[in-house]
Amino acid sequence: MIEFHLDGRSGVAPYMQLIQQVRQAMRLGLLIEGDQLPTVKDVVAKVAINPNTVLKAYRELEYEGLVTARPGVGTFVIRTLTDESLAAHGPLREELGAWLARARASGLNAESIEALFATTFRTLIEESA
């Protein structure tokens, strides 16, 4: 089951952070068809968020056709976002893990690593467009 976390410094609305985390978990194969999302009550207890925010995120995911709410039972994944690239994730994750370890060993803190990754990623995407 997915465990949500919120980053108050991200500038992204909390409900959007929840949606992004569910979509990422689906894309990575961590959430598959039939899996249940945490109950609103559980999310509220773990991340100190307003229940309406969680409901808004779940409604948006339902609108996108990714989950369905079963009253009295829970919210369940009905479609996944994985594709044929899923097989490549394992080796790439290992390479990325090694790169992150080298970055930490070089003295970069988490914020510096994130900034380096984000700017490099954006540059590569812009160049390939």
C-alpha cells in the first residue's frame, strides 16, 4: 500500500501531491489494478491533512478513470499507468542509486542533489524537444 508524504516547501497544492504520488506509484508498478488506496481517515492521521483535501485528490483520480470508490469499502485502483518500459526500471534504479551515493559522497546535501537533478533533467528535455 502507498504511504503518502507532503512537502510544504514544494509550492504544489497538497491534493496535487497526493495525485502525483498515486500516479507515480502506478507508473512504477507499485500500485496495480485491484490495490486499495489508504482510507481518508488513515491519510489524515498519517500526514495531518484536511479530509476534504484527500477526498478532492481521490475524486480527481476517479475522474481520470484510475480509481473507483466503493462506498463503505474503500477506493481501489482500476487502471494502471505502467508500460513496456517497466522492465528497464530495475537496472536504471540501481544506476541512479549509485549516482546518488556518489553525489552524497561528494558532499552534496539532499537539496543540492535535487536541484542538480531537476535542472539537468529540464535541460535534457528542452534539448530533445
